[in-house]
Amino acid sequence: MMDGVSNPKALPLAALHAELGAKFVPFAGWSMPVQYGLGVMGEHNWTRAHAGLFDVSHMGQVLLPGDADAALEALVPVDVLGLAEGRQRYGFFTNDTGGVLDDLMIARAPDGLFLVVNAACRDADISHLRAHVEGVHVVTNRALLALQGPEAEAVLAALIPDAAAMRFMDSQRHGWAGAELWISRSGYTGEDGFEISLPEAAADAFARAVLADDRVEPIGLGARDSLRLEAGLPLYGQEMTPDISPVEAGQAWAIGKVRRDGGDRAGGFPGAEEILGHIANGAPRRRVGLRPEGRAPMRAGVEVFTSEDAHTPIGTVTSGGFGPSVGGPVALALIDAATPPDARLFGEVRGKRLAVTQTPLPFTPHDYNR
Amino acid sequence: MKFTEDHEWLVADGDVITVGITQHASEQLGDVVFVELPELETQVAKGDEIVVIESVKAASDITAPLDGEIVEVNEALVNKPALVNEDPTGDAWFFKIKVEDPTSIDDFLTEDEYKDHIGE
């Protein structure tokens, strides 16, 4: 990882990003476009109103053979066996103490399982998979793009008409100009949209074809973060870590019924006792949305208190910033679960206790094509 | 107009100096979403962090360029932080500071020297 900071890898579409006026930052070992000409706020608002194209080729893509379901189920609390062909599920690798090693997408492809993992965890995930699953194939020659926003369907359907019929979390293979695209109807913005894995050799032509549509702008990592924050979506390393259980992170919904107490394949994943215990008996902490009452953003690390003079914090902001669609600051925090859900809380910013309201998530309603 | 190496601009009117941030600084910050101004009639020392600016990217400070007393602040920025991006060297001034020795402003960078400083 340190090597990555000093000498970050270039994305397959780096030249296109430079041509589009991207500013680059090192992220998880890659040189990533953080913003283009519209700026973070402009890109954020464009994605909520039209369609944004994100290059997320830094993420890890992995194929598992058709008989790997049971082996993968031993690593994730997800109902993998029950995943139908053409469908995708969200999940996470857990550790022995009930924390999370990474979160991932699991899709049922015609010939096995297709996984997408976080760039920062990619190498560790691959080692973890190889230690427990036979036939792990790391995909190294495909780019990954996301097209997100209310006009994403119309834009993609102009190139691939069959994509319009896909529902949220469908995962299908479609041809475009002789290339095979692995498309899922999902994303990380709270908007309708698609994530598209495609051969690197076809990526430049495909991205240009998408960008040729007036409804599309390129969107960088900056807006990707503010969009996911408003959508209440956890970021691995912030809301989910090896020390936070998925139940505390508000992600218990992803734990299949069949993997819970009383299910046919209950448990059998690392940390099952702790995680299922949190479901049965409650977790010590919970993830909440916070709306600061003033204008000052509260960023990760801000301590949260129950009063202006309380001595001990009851939690910490895990992600925070300005929500352009909300029109004010928003934050996610991990707090003591005993805190009353309607309690007004205080975040300490530059030595001042500023009032915050606990707010149901997401801050901005999801617009998935369910 | 004079400039500091910290990307502030200064304009003197008698012994009162108006302070803002440069176009270059506003572009580097990105969209500004929050501004906290100093209190009126406070005595500040050169180098004190007296303004907080938060953009969509990060928090940063403006420091007092000289010793003096804050005699006016631009409340419009509190309600409309985006002014900092729209008109950094005009409407988006931050504060006015009354100084002992107005000639001390002469020690700051000229526009050409500032352009050299930012590599333009």
C-alpha cells in the first residue's frame, strides 16, 4: 500500500480522464480522478439529476467456479447457495471477532460467481479467498465503470437496449461492439444505475460512446463519496472495519435468513457467534445518521456527546461532510446503542459542542429500479 | 492589491486592511460550504488562525496577516459560502483589520511575485 502511495498505478482509462480535465489523487494504490471540470458539487448534482460516469476500475474483480458456493459461504454470512443466476447480492467477509474484512458484491454468472471487492482490500481478499476456496481467478484485464443517475437507463439503453429491462441487483452479460459486458443494475450513489465490467481493450470506446450522450458527465471520487454519504451507504474503512460488526454498521439486512439462528445453514462463517448474538440480543453500538443543526461540516473523527458538558463521548463520526442535495452538512456516526433514538446530540468541532439531530437514513431517498 | 504566501489578498484603505483569498486559493479549495468569521473588535496577532473555511474537500484556515483589531466581517459569506468561489477577490472579502502601521503592507508580495509563487 505504501508503494502505491509513492508510485500509484494508472487506470486503463487514465489518458481519457486527463483529456476530460481530471484532477488526480492517489487512492488505494491507484492514481484516481477525484474531480473534473464541474467540480465536486456540480458533479454530485449532475448525477442526481442526469447521469454520471464513474471509473471504478481500481476495484478488484474475481471469478469463482460454479462449485464454490459452500466454500464462499464459509467466509460470508450471505445466502450464496440461494443466489439465482442473473442476480447479485451484497455481502461482507467477516473475521473471527465478528468484524468485517471487506464488503463485496457477489453475482451469479452463467459459469460461477463474480465478485467485486474494494481496491484497498483487494490483495488481502484474494489471499483470504485462495486460502479457503479452490479455483479463485483474479480478473486482471477488465475495466469497471459505473453509470449512475435517473437518466442512466435511457443512456445505456441507447447502446444496449436489453439493459433497460434489468431490475435492481440483476446481473447479466450483454454484447457491445464485439465485447462482452458484465452489467449489474446497482451502484454506490443511491440512484438507479449500472455497474459495467468490460474488457480493457473495449473500455475507451465504450466510455467515449457513453460520454457522447449529452446527459452524461464524468464524475470523480469526490462526488462518489458525497453521493454515497447522502445515500447512507457505508464505506469500508470508515463505517465498516475489523472492529465493527455488520450489525453495528446497520448492515444486518444483508445477512440471509438461512444463515441466521433457526436457518438451515445458520452460522458457519467467521465471527458467527458474535454477529448472530448481536442480531439476537442487540449490538453495543449502532450506526446513525446525523444532521448538524448549524452549517459546519462534521468530518470523520469528530466525537459525539449527549450534552454540551458531558465528559465522555458516546460515539464518533465515521464519515461526514457537506451534502449538496440535502443542502447542508450530513454525517454518519457509530454511537452507544443505549442512546435514545430521539436524543439531540452534540459533535465537538474545533473545541465547540455543536448540536446534531439523529436522522433516519438515507439522507437522500434511494431511487432504485426495484 | 498585495498578496501573502498563504494565498490571501490585502487592500489598504488608510489604516484598515481588507483581507480575502485569491482566485487560485478558491480554485484549490473547491466548492466552499462553510465559513466561520472572527468576532468583531477582537485583537489578533499575525499568524492567528481567525477564519475557518470548509470546502467539499476539507477544512482550512485563514490566518491574520498582521497584528491588529478586527473592525468588520463579511456576514454575507456565512449565509452564502459559495460567494468565495464566485467572486473571491471582490464580494467575498472575509474581514477588515485595523493595523498600527499601514505601511507594513508594503512588505507583502506584489501580484507578479504572487504569480511566481504559485507558478503561473
